[in-house]
Amino acid sequence: MIKVLKAGFYASIQDRGRVGFAAMGVPVSGAMDMFSAEVSNSLLNNDLDDAVLEITFGGTELQFLSDTFIAVSGANFNPVLNQKEIRQNKRIKVCEGDVLSFRKSSLGARSYMAVKGGFQTTKVLKSRSQFKNITQTFRVKKDELLAIKLHPKDLKPTNASLKISPNHFVSSFIECFKGPEFYLLSEKQKKILLNTVFSISSDNNRMGYRLKETIKNNFFSILTSAVLPGTVQLTPSGKLIVLMRDCQVTGGYPRILQLSESAISVLAQKTTNSELKFKLNFI
């Protein structure tokens, strides 16, 4: 077990999400930065679908009630184990009674902690990803006990580590493809879309990121159609909304772009006032 001493700003259990339940109106959810979540699992030889703890903006503090191994990847919240700094992207042994604390971010917005064997919280619709009105709670709470597997006897500490490119956190380019309604844009609007440096408004969360800059248009709402994480919608007001992991399954705004999977992970590490530029992939 792991006891949550401090929940922090927003921490939740996430895996690869709920695939195949859109017809029921159930969002995919899952780790916002899937790349970093998979890195943390890989370091422990876990299945890539094993559940991890997603920590947003730090402030989380955990106490281990049994021995295990962990790996931390993603945003750097300068983690400390028993008040001693630990390295990210490395397999680390923790013992019963150890306390792990995540402090303020020096790079990125979301960090991922994997444990050997993955978190063993309750599965709902084939996923452990927390989401409001689907799982019993939508984020971890103070004093909550998080179930994990018993200490693995066959795993040994290692000095090996991974080096993650800082571009994942600092690059402003967001790779995308043409959306179903891209054709509605005039040539002028397309140039604005692909040449503007957009910035993220304060209205950003796991459901979506609303951008500050606008693209003037007189488009009508479309017939409600399927949307996915990474869909970029253009609203009548000219604002762009980039849908993220907890987004709805249908929408009525023109879908002008679709982010690649890797781009969703890159965007997940950005926050209010971060700048970005869409990079269209014509393949």
C-alpha cells in the first residue's frame, strides 16, 4: 500500500484509458502525457497499460507502507525521497516507511510515478483511469491508501537510466493533421492557423485547452459528430479548443485539425501562457 500524505494540486491514477466505450458516451481518459507514463512503466519492466500516478503541478507527498520499486518520469517536480533528491527516469528502490515528496516544477506540468506491477486500484470498464461519475473518485485524496503489488523479490536496483530530450517539454511545435472540416477554411484562414503563435488561456485542464488568439469565421455549427483527444475545434467566436484526454465523445464545432499522439503528450506538458505553433503533416 501507499498512503497519500498530501494530494497536491491534482493527482490521479491513469493508464491507457477506456477504449471502445464512446458509444456509451464514456471518454477515453488515460495519461495526458502517454509518452512519459510509458517511460516510467518501461523502466520497471511493467506492461505499458499498467496504471501510474499522474501528478499535476507537484505538491504530492506519499508514504510507502511496503517495499517496492518506483520510477518517475515526465515533468521535473524535483522529487525527494526521505528529504534526499532522487533522479528521474531511473529505477529506484523504496522501503517500508519511506516518504516521497514532489515539489515545485522546474520543467513541465505533469509527472508520472510508476510502481512495480502497476497500481492495483479498482478497474471500471477495463481501465483504472479516474474520471468523474465513472470511477468512485476522480482524483486521489489525502489519507487515501493506494493498493500496489507486494515487493518483487526478483527485481534488483540498477544504475541505468534514460535521458529524455528536453524538446518534449520546451518545443513549441505541435504536430497535427488536417481535420474533417479543414476544407472549410479559406486560404487566408489556413495561413493564419499555421503561422500564428498561439498561447494557452487559463481555461485548460484534462478536458481541453482553450487558446487565446482567434481566427475570424462565419461558420455554422456542424451536425454533432465524433471527436477524439487531440481534435482541434474552431468555435463561432474564433477561439480554438484543443480537446485532451477527458474530452467528450461528440461535438458540434468544425474539426479543423487533429493532433498526433505524440503531440498530445507534448501539449500535456504545457500550461497557461505557454506558446505553441501548429505544424501540419501532409502525409
